Amino acid sequence: MKLGLDISGGDFAPRANVLGALLALDQLPDHVEIFLIGNREDIHHILEEKKVQSSRLTIVDAPEVITMEDHPTRALPQKPNSSISVGFELLSKGKIDSFASTGSTGAMLVGAMYKVNTIQGVIRPCITSVLPILNGENSVLLDVGTNADCKPDVLYQFANLGSLYSKNVMQIENPRVGLLNIGEEEGKGNLLTQSAYKLMKGSNEFSFVGNIEGRDLFSGKADVIVCDGFTGNIVLKQAEGIYTTMLKRGIQDEYFERFNYENYGGTPILGINSDVIIGHGISNDKAVKNMLMLAFEVADSQLTKKIKEAYK
């Protein structure tokens, strides 16, 4: 298996990315190789400093960088030698099995949709976030920012995609799917959630358990929680804000430490024809390592293949 990593993406590139790759290499199975995609000289310098030589590391020179200021749609064709452009080129040709980056989320989404394309039958790809549950397990929330405006059939597909992800990657046999709403009753919510509820209620593709209120997000009432990307992103940023506030006030708690983004590394884009993982822009080496571990888990589970089969 070949995992591609954008070395130039993120606030602490290239060092955090290369060091994260080295940490991952120690934990990944021996048959897994990592393609380091970025400025060749920068990568060589860090590997020489760490005195690392490995046949499981391949350096792919990509001297250009897509920055956060670049327009995502224009950046890919304007910077064909950037790490993100080269990474998607390798992925589209099957030279790597997955591609991970902590760089521009917009450029990663554009590349995913136009270089490897959306799975036929999927209306809109989406991204997820892990929510720590009080009992020590995790649930998954989607969408968390890709699709600010959604229609009921899109939320229905998010429920199906989230269920497939939860079953195949998180190893939950029969994931319970809930719809994030302002009340538990069937008639509650706005026109979007009311209509989505009716669609989900009659589904035989996943196990729908009804509406989930905001206060129950971390209770374990559902394994998959569905919402539009506008709502999901607010929930995600609020959770991050609570964790940051606790750190600033010197509060240490075993449960809330699980809100640390470093523990999860990134999120796959669900609904596209290959495995693409997006990481946090402030990722350090530990977060990059966990992003690569997730990339391996997603590829090893053959999640993309199973989603394609579900949408035939």
C-alpha cells in the first residue's frame, strides 16, 4: 500500500509533516510505503538531519506551494507543480492509494471532485468529525463544513455515507443514525430537517433512531449524527473552543483531552472515487502521524469500494 503525504501543507510545513511521516512509518505495517510530496531539498535536509534512510520512503519533487490565500479553483491549474496538484495526479493515475494533506482545504476539495471525481450516484461529497462519547467510544458527525446549504435527499445520503464509514472504519456493526435537530419529536425542526426525517424514517439502508438534540451529542444516543455543513461546522468549532478554553484555564480532564484534534489527525472526504484525507492546518508531527494512520485504516477497510458498491 502506498500513502501519499503533502509535505508542503499546513502551518508547520515541511518539518512537522516529515517528522509525522517518520512517526507513522514506525507504526504502519511493513508493506506500507509513504510518498513524501514536496520540495525535494527540504525533505532531504530533514531526513539527513534525522539520519533516516528507508526503502519505504519515496520522495516526489513538487516545489510549488498552494497557500491559504490562493483561490482553490484556480490554484490547481496555475500551480501544476505544487504538492497538492502532484499528489492528485499520482492518486488519479493509481500510483498512490490515498492522499493526505494539512494544506488548503478548499484546494483539497476541488482536487478531490475534479481529479478523482465524485462516485456516481453521490449528490455531494462531505467530510466528518469524530465526537468523543462519555462511555469512551466515538460517534461521527457529518457534514462539518463542505455543504453549508443542503436539501433533504443530501442529508439522507450523508446518513448512508456516515453509516458505511462507521461500520467499515470505526468497526460498529449496526450504526445508529440520528438527525441533529431542535427537538426529539418527529414534527420538530425547520423544513429541511422535517423533510429529511420523513426520508430517513423509511430507510432500509441504515438504522435511523430519530432526532438528536444538541445536548445529546456526546451521550452516545447515536453512532452517526447528520446535519448540514453550516450547523456541523459550528458544532465542531464550538467543541474545539471548549477544549481550548479548558486548557487556558488549566483544567485537565481525561474525557475532554479526547477533544484534542491531534488524536484524530484528519477526516476522509466521503463520496469520491479514491481515498483523500484532510488534516488540520495547525497539525504538529503527532497529528500528521495520526492522519497517516487514518489514511491507512480507510484504505485497508476498502471503504471507497464499499461505498461504490452501495451506490450501484
